[in-house]
Amino acid sequence: MNVNGIDHIVLTVKDIDATCSFYAQVLGMCVTTFSGGRKGLSFGRQRINLHQYGKEPEPKAKKPTPGSADLCFVTTVSLSKVVEHLSENGVQIIEGPIQRTGAAGAILSVYFRDLDENLIEVSTYEIP
């Protein structure tokens, strides 16, 4: 087997419409509708599929729970612009900018939470 990428992940959320609005407005993701009217959030060549808490389709995670994810997204925008955008959208940064290590090397990151309290990290590989 030669795994070479992630096609999609699934987030279990309390309110799919509110989650779509948050990720579209704050992270610039595109809301997509696919098989059976299900919703997802597309960016690059990846997608986050959304499951409504308590109504998850089968098969599903053993214990699907809103707020259990810790996700890191990479941006090509300067982190100062990311911080400005988060502030304009009323999103509280809980840590950062801070240097971390990403999958391909050093990154500069900020951390905040989404509507379900998932930990969201936005990072850039452009270290000043």
C-alpha cells in the first residue's frame, strides 16, 4: 500500500449550517453538497465532510463527538493577515503566532476554536 494523501476527513458537528458559515467566512472554504444532500467544506483538493451529531450515517467513528478534532491548515497568506482576518471576524486567538514543526518543516501558527470547540491551527511555512 502506498498512501500519499488525505482525500477527506469527517467532523461531527452540532449544527451543519452554522459550521458551514463559520468555515466559509473564517477560513474561506467552499461549502459543497454531495450524495444525498450531505454537506462538506472543500479547499484545495481536500474536503471536510460534516456529520450531524446524533444523526451520523453508517459507517461512522466509534464515538463521534463534536469538539474532538485538532486540525492544522496551511495557508500562503502571511500570518499577520490571518491574525487581522480572525480579529475582523470576532475569532479569539488562544495561542500564537508561535513557531511549531509541521509535516514539511518549520511553521508559524495561530490557534483558535471553531463553533464546536475543535482546536484549529492555521500555519504558514513562510517563517520571517
